[in-house]
Amino acid sequence: MRSCALLVLLFASCRGDATPPNTPQNPNAQQAPLTLEHDFGIIPHGESRQHEFVLDLARLGEPYVPMRVHIDCACGHADLRLRKADGSERFVDSSGAASNRPADDETLVLRIVIDSATREALDLPHTQSRGYVLLQHTADMTGNERIQWPMLLRFGIDAPILLRPLATLDFGRVPLSSRGHLVTTLRGDGRHTNATIGPATSSDPSLTLELVRQEDHWLLRATCQPTDLGNRRATITVGNTIVGYKLEIAATWKVVPDLEAVPMAKVSFKAPLAREQLAEESVRQFVMVTDYDVRRAAEFAVHKIVADDGRDLTTHFAITFQAMPENARQHRMFVRYTGGLTEGIRGAIVLTKDGERGPFLPIELVVFAAK
Amino acid sequence: MTASPLISFLALAFTGSTLLATLTQCGNGNAQSSGVQLVTQDPAPADLLPPADRIKILVSGEMQGRLEPCGCASGQSGGLARRMQHIGEQRNYDLLLEGGDLIDGATPLDSLKLMAASEVLFLMGKYDALGVGPKDLLLSREDWNLFLTGAPVVASNLTCTDPAWPAKPFLEKDVRGIKVRVASFLLNLPESVRGKDSTIQMVPTATAWTNALAGADAATRRIVMLHGSDTEIRALIPQLQPAPDLVVGVDPGYIEPSPVPTKVGGVPLVFTGTRGRVLLDVWLHRDANGPQAVCELVPLAGSKTVVGGGGDPQVKDRILAHRHEVKAEDLLTKMARQLPTANGAAYVGTNTCRTCHPTAYEAWAKTKHAHAWQTLVDGENDPKRYGWPVTAYPDCVSCHVVGYREQTGFLSFEDTPQLANVACERCHGAGSDHMAAPAKNKLGLIGGVAPSLLCTQCHDYEQSPTFLYGEKWPQIEHSCEPNQKTKK
């Protein structure tokens, strides 16, 4: 029977019933029919819209406890709350406990917020998105017979400034020796052709901006100067004359060293220490190294091979490089043991690009004695 | 599967290094950026400052093999690249927890996915703990051990006779002088690893919890990941004594985490959500009333204008390499025709159906389903959309052809062009028996499932977030021939 109820609810959601009438408790809250359906209309980018359904559990015919709510769209958020006439609220805690059924003086409210600011500043045609409220029968102790009360939401987003080709600036890798550059254009859309755009400011001083007026649009040039290594994010705020509109553009990048080993700067292997390794024994002893310094051709040189205790290990290992056919800046660095050690060692292979001037890339070297 | 050089490399790289590195290289101890230390000209009242013992935790789980959004729909959330970009930007997590079920099955594709995911999480990233979910145990023990050796795997209530079993009964990390103990419980073993002869056995809960807390003092923060249904998880929490500070529920039915932690017997309970679409920030501390948790959702939104949707560039490269590995190993062919068809018959192809059902065929030929394979080809050829061999990736192909993975089903476009596209037998089932005796072997829908549920095998909440059966059916509507009865 509960499965039937689920199906009834499921298909009910696909019909275009009228929006339910208001209730006295809250002029924005609406008494929902079994179909939970709402059209938010076209939302100006940057703004959020909220809608509330009042869920009358008695209409399900059997005693169900609300648990949680899911909506498909990425920019939406929904929650279930139990509200008293005086406006005080408590949240449904998703436990399925009977305490989550509304008391006599409470109403169950499904609150949905669509926040367009979480999306890129792009138009979204009027579209629909699904979701459901999950409920559990009070007699269901296992949670295996829950039902979904579906909902259908419609909304679109209107971004008054057109961003082409990029609405988000992703610089990708920015090596220390370089800078990241990206350009995008901005112009008012068909309803804001007279909009003036600027100035543009960045939340991160290492991201500098230049906004240049062209004939019928603005050119935004963004340059990121690498500072400390790692992932970075900045928000670009672009002023404009469109009343009430705040344009924000996300920018991300990752600062990487000029020389880098992936997936990690380490080579470890087992070798019979009493003899030199054969070439075929060392085919799996490699690490990928990349030279991001585009000012010069990719090049790698071994600066030194040293043990943790400072011993020079240069004579015990042969290092060779093999360029990757699909990426000339990336090489496989192979390590082959050439003999002469009496016990396993820990140390480092230090690569360089320009002799003593570096930059240097230490790669941990661990060799275990094969039995 | 033959271990490739990269696999061997990974295993070696992990060995004896990652766990120590993970547990000691917190790298997150920046008190200022973690919000522990507030710099103000006028010192704020003590009760307005964040608790000094507050620990910031990033929680996720049930990735189910979603290394990144499939790309069918624009604007899909989640993915490892965006996750690692977020972690790298924040720089102040004290603990990175992944619940488990990194993969969704036991195919060669799942093996390669596990290899890529473990490399991203534990080599490129510094995850502190990985729980063990039921789906993880479906994979061959050899592959699982190989890819996770040295990774911070925790399984408190499981023992394994395999000496290479990588899981520990607990993990411990020092967070600015506070010891944090992490445990993980699997509440139900998958059927394939049950039984007295199985190498994996479950330890009674009380014993396992005692073992997980061995040597831990009262000040140690106790975090446990529980894999099961939310009902089972809530039932178990009161049995854990001393009580945990935080329970992380890993329930595949819990699609998205909630920003509101619930309390069970005074213990904060949060859920990981699934597929890594939305992560959960948890701030955990103790006060006079016991452990307290505050949560915030971390949506990993994509971009429609950035190729690949953004994210950590190195992780994107690693996942791209995974896509090419799948093609290089020809997993599409290797995974084809491994399962029986749902009705036991053989696939015959659309042109055979057409001979008796020309009207339905003509209607179908005008739909997007009839060009589903070309959609993949176009996507593959568009560097702004994919830029990797989509037509060789089993997850993608399975929704664009007929009978992939089933006997007599799609093998490759070259070998079985008649089974490319989403054609008749994708919904109605293999047709050989029906062709031999139409009146006796009538075809309905595969398994007799409701139409919308059949559609949502591919058009699910992620792949087709705007899909509504009632709206879409008219676009593919077709009926029996005028002289044939419509099946009710």
C-alpha cells in the first residue's frame, strides 16, 4: 500500500496543478495540495528567492514522519521546519522519530531557497527541477518502506551583464616563473545596452585587473602573480550602473613550482644490492617530472644524489630521462641501481634546471635490499 | 588485471610512507587561518571566541566511483578536482575524512577508478582516514590491497587473514596537542564476503570499540564512521561507550549531507552524502554539555564556461590520465557481455524490430534516442566538452547503447552497430524469443518496472536534473502497429 502511495505521489508531481492558496499563519506560506509545485519565475542573478509549502501530513491517509528533503538543482536549498503560530520554529532532525511530527500547535513547513548568487553570472532559461520530501511510516522500524513526496520547481536566472567567453576565470597551473593571464568581455544584455561597467576589484592582491572600454563592450584583463604555492581563489567584483546588481566573478588558480614531480616526489624500490640492476628490472622505477618554465626548453639535470647522512650516492645510481610524447615539458625520470651498496638507503635525488642557480627539485629516494 | 608500472609505482610509493606522512604532516595547523586565533584591537569576551579545542573536519563518503561529474548535464556538482581545489584553498582543515565506498562494483573499471582515487586522495592530497564500505569489499582483495597499501584505511570491526590487508583498527592524529582517534564500523558485510570461510570476519561491536580506543585517554576526541542505513546507525550509537564525540554516518540512501547535525544520546551525528557532490565542513569541540558540532555545506559547483568545469589542474590531469588508461586497456570490450540478459533472450537489433513495427520505428527514428551514440561521438570530438575518449568509457557508453555488459549486447560500434543508440531493446528487452514466437513471448518493459523508473536508470537526478517522465514521454511516444494490440 505504501508503494502505491509513493507512485501516486510520484505521478501527481508531473501535473501542472495550480499554486495553492495562502494560509493565515504566514502570508508567504501556502497550503499545498499533494502536488508540490512552484514557479519562482526568472530570478535576477545574484538574488535569491524563497518559497514555503505547508505540508499537511493528514492528507497522506496514514501516519508518516517527515525526515529530510532533497532537491536536484545545485543552487537550491531546502529544509523542513515545524512552526508554531507565534513564529517560533524547530527543525526536523531527520531521525524519523515521532517527535518530528507536528504537534497540535505546529505546522510542517517545507522551505525552499534558490540562491542564484551561487551560480556563474550566466542566463539560465526557465527550467524545472525535481525534488522530494522523504517520509517514514510511524510503524516502520527499519526505514525500508519510506515514501517520497515529490516536488517540482521552476525557475530561470537573468544575468544582466553578458560575460564572454568566460564567466569564471580558471588560470589552471601558474608556475612560479610565470604569470597567469586571462581575458573576458563584458557588456550589458539586450535590456541593459546603456549600462556602464567598472571599476573591477579583486579580493586577492596577487590578482590584478585591467578593465578597458572598447567600442561596445568592456575588456577585462586579469593577471595573477604567483605567490605561495598551492590553490588560490579570489572574487572579482565589477561595478556597474545597473540598479541593485552586484557582479562577482570567481577566479581560481594553483601556483606550482617550476620543477615538479607527480604524483609525489619520491621513488622507492627493492633491488638486489650485490649486483647492478638490469635495464628491464628498472622499468617501473620512475617518477614523472615536469618543467613549467616556458621561457626555456624543458630540461632536467641531476644536481646531486645524496643519502640522508650526507654520503654521495652518485656512483650507485644511473638516472635517465625520457620525454613524454604528448607533453614535451614532461619527462619520466628513471632510476636504476648500479651496485656498490651493502644495505638499503634513504636519500634524495636533487634535480636542477640551471646548475647551482636552481631551481632545485629534491626527490626522495628509498631503496630496500631485495632478499 | 595485470599490474601496470604505474600501479606498482603507486604501491611502492605508498608503502611505509603515506600513513606516517598523513598522521604527522597535518600541515593544517595554521591557528590564525583556522579561526582559532582572532586578532582584534580590543580583546573579545571569552564566550565570543571560538573554542580553543575546535577541530575543523571535512567529511565526505560514498563517492561510488564518481571521480568527476559525467558531464551529461551542464553545471553538475562535485568531483575530485573541485574537492582538492577547495581543500587547497582553505588550507586549514585539521582532519580530512572519507567515509568509504570509493567505488561502486567489482569491474576492471572500478579497479582503475580506485587506483586514481587513492592516488588523488592520499598521494596528491593528504587525507587522514578512509573508512571501508561494503562496496569496497566487492573488489578483488588483491587489487584493493595493492592500491591502498600504506593509505590511512581504518576498519575497526573487521579482521582479515590476508597479511596485506591495509586497514587498521583505528587511526590517531595529533591536532594542535589534541589527540583525535578515528574508527570505522561496517554494520553489514556484503553477501559475497560472508561466511565462516571468508577471509574477512566481523568483530563484535563492543570488542571492536574497545580495541579502537585502546590506550586513548578521556581527553582524546573519538570520531567513528558508521556504514549502514541511518536507522541502523542511530540504533548503534547508544551502544558505543564511552560515547563518541562525533559519528559520521555513511548511508548510500542519504544523498546530500544536512547542515544541521542531529544528536543521538548527546552524540552529534552527521551524514556524508553520496557521490561527492556536496561536502560537509564540521567544527567539533567539547563543552560542559558534551561534544558539540557545527556544520556547513560545501557545494562544489561547476562552471559552464571553463573547460572541464574547473578544479585542481593536477587532479584534472590525473583523471584525464585515468580516462586514457581505460581506453588503453580496452575495458569497454573486456567488460562487455559479462552478464545475462534480463529476459534470457538475445539481442537482435533495431532493424529486426523494424520489420514488424515500422510505425514505432519511424517514431523512434525521429527522437534523440536514435542518435544517442552520435551524441557521445560529438562530445568526444568537442574539446570544450570532454576532450577524452568518451566512446571508450563504459560508464558513458552504457547509457547510449543497447545491452552493454549483457550477453549478445553492445560490444563496440564497429562490431555491433545495430546495437548503438538507445533503441527498442534498451527498454523492451532482448528480442530473439519474441521474434521467434511473438504471440507467446510478448515484450513489455524490462523487468516490468514502471516507465519512469526505467528512464531514471540513465536520466537520474545528476545526469538529467530536469527530466520529468510526463514531459519527456511525448517526445519519444510510439505505439504498436494499428493491427497490433496495445499492451495494457
